[in-house]
Amino acid sequence: MREYALTFVIAVAVTYLLTPLVRRGAIALGAVPTVRERDVHAEPIPSLGGIAMYCGFAAALLISYRLPHLQEVFVYDTWRGLLLAGGLITLIGVVDDRWGMGPVSKLAGQVLAAGILVSQGVQLLWLPLPGTTLVLGPELGTVLSILLIVGTINAVNFADGLDGLAAGIVAISASAFFVYYYVVAVDQGFNRQTYPAMIAIILAGICVGFLFHNFNPARVFMGDTGAMLLGLLLASITITVTGEFEANTARELSTEGVLESGGLAVLLPVLLPVLLPVLVLALPFLDLMLAVVRRTLAGKSPVAPDKKHLHHRLLDLGHSHARAVLLLYLWTAIIAFASVMLSIFGAPFIILTVTVLVAICAVLLITMPRLRRRRGRARMAEQVAAESAHQESS
């Protein structure tokens, strides 16, 4: 655990210290996008913060390579592929943030970066299914891996709508991954120093380091440079964690889950690595689907921008920028850690009860500004009525 803590501190420190330098470089390069109608900030803010995040990731990874207890993690060359793919996706993001890229060329770059990861061994080998496991061949595994990587990249990119939102959501997701894999490794007697746990803690570290500069009011944005990098790293953890379990081990774990929980936790321990990114990014995915339906029904293009996303609606309800982000953090944490706890512990009723109670509190927090406005209008109406009655009596 000490090696993980040191790796986390390195990722936080390097990202935190480099972000101001990257901000000044972005201003010098002219990477300061103008404020658009759908933006929630009033003044132009420099972008390209993802460069500092990639440097923090690379520094933490390379220093970890020299730590005695983590050297066995680097037996495979997947970390080299991740460095190369991360560098490529960061470069694509820089070009897009500064000069702009078409959707086709950007997608082609994302597929190329995903292909580099897959070629270096970051590939789905099997998928857990109810009662069995589906072993994937090389062709199908490659296609599904690339689709998962590209999909996660774009989901994180879509979530980057408020100051600190994408970095916070991914930090929560990476922390949930780390807790999940570390506890499972200890419980099942696996090696505790593992590649997916290390990447997860580094990912959490670069997000935390960047949040010091990116939380409202943000002084720098990560841009597509950072959002696509975070999606790439998150997807690599997903695929690598799944690959850490052999199909036979997964079948055994799923059988134990069925026996212990009476069928409620069927395959949850081994299915969670595939589901967790989807669960954590459920709000951005939901927002995306609602946006497509909303724009299509209005006769507009599905990619036409508007100001009706979930974060815009929270602002319209009366929440401040920071409070809206914190509420979305809360929902992300509820979904992520409830899933992890259900996978780890054998008390589903207690976990679900606590989760429901916390979710109810979150709903009350969301509706609080509207309730306050209603009470304010009611008091004003009472005051007007009282004044009218007083004038009539006098």
C-alpha cells in the first residue's frame, strides 16, 4: 500500500506543479477558446490542461518502474503501449483544442490510439455472462476492445461541461476501481501489487492534482487533450482488470457469489470491471441520449449544441456552479461505490438500504432551491395580502 500511496502523491504533485506552466503555454500558443453561447463561464479560459495530466501520468508510471515492490507489475509491455497511446491521444487533443479537428479525423485518431493499446495486449479476452463465461477470439476481442476504449473516451469528453466535472467523476471512478481490485486481490489471495490497481491510483492522482486548478472558478481547462486521455486510461483499467481474471477463476467467483447471496450477486464481482465505467458515466450517457432525443424531436441535428444538459438544468434550478458539480460528484459516488460494495460484501439488503437513503438525501439537495423559491413566493404573497388587508382596514 505504501508504494501505491507514493505513486498517488507523485501523480498529484507533478500534475499540480506543471498545470500553471501549461496554462501560460496555452495562452502563448493562443489556445484560449472564445466563450460560446452554451458555455457557463463568462470569460475565456486557457485550455490544454491535459498536457500536465499526461506528464503527471508518465512521471508517476516511470518512477513506479524503479520501485522494488512494483517492478513485477512491469513484466508485460502494456505500460509502454499505454504511454504511447496516451501520448498520441494527447497530441490529437492539442491539435483539436488549438486548431480544431473534424469529427471523422478525431474519431480516426481515437481508433488509432485504441489500436495501439490493443496491439500491446490491452484486450478483452472473455466476457462474463449469467451462468457462464464467453471466451472471445482475437478478432472479436479486438473489435470489442476498440469499441469500449473509443466509447469511454467520448463519454468522458461529453462529461466535461462544468469546471472540475470530468476530472472529479473520473477520480471517483478510478478510486472505486482501486478499492474494488485491491480488496478482491487481498480476499482471493492475488498479488496486491498489480498493474490495474497502479494505473487506477495514478489516474486518481492526476485528476486530483488538476482539480486544484480546475475546480470552480477554473483557471485552466483540460480540453479534449485531457478528457480523451482520461477516457483512454479509464478504459485501459477496465480491460486490464477483466484480463487479470482467467475465465475459470471468473466462473468460480461467480459461482461463489451465487451461493453466498442467493442469486442477487450473480457474476457481480467479475462483471463489475466491465459495468463500472458505464455505471459511473451513467449520467453523461443519459444526458447524451436525452440530448439526441430532444434535438431530434425539435427537428435539429443530434449534435447541435444547446443549454439543456443536466448541468444546465441544475444551474436553472438555482444551484451555484460549484454546488451543481458537487451534486453530480455525489451521484457518481453513490452509483460507483454502491456497486463496489455489493460486489465485495455479502450484505446486499443493508447496502441497498443505505444507498437508497443517501439517494433520497441527494434528491432533496437537488430540489432544495426550488423549494426555497416556492416558500419565498408564498411569503411574498402572504405579505402582499396582509398589506392589502391593512390598507382596506385603514
